[in-house]
Amino acid sequence: MPRRLRLLLVAPRLPRRGVTAAQAYWWELLARLAPRHAITLLAFLDADDVGGETELPPGLAAVHTVP
């Protein structure tokens, strides 16, 4: 049985689909890792990102944002 890792991912912006390629990359990475590992996300927020926490992939262990 594969070991479930506890991972901290620090992203320069809140991962979102359809905004920029970089944000979509982070979203896809989280979506693929979250079912197999306990992911904690630390993301910096821009004014455009406020309220975007609801658009994150399901299954994240925790989400922390920095204004």
C-alpha cells in the first residue's frame, strides 16, 4: 500500500481554472495529488482572488491564504 504523504504546497496565487496558465497548472497539480495525499495549500491572494477558495479542487486537508 502506498504511503499517504503530508504535503505543504506554497503557491504565488490562488489556483484557479481559466484565469492564467500558472494558476491552472497549480489547480491541476492539486486535483491530481489531493486524492492520494494530505495537501495543505498556502497561497498569496490578489484582489481578484478573494472568494476563490470555493473553486479549489476537493479533498484538500487545509487552505491558508495570505493577503
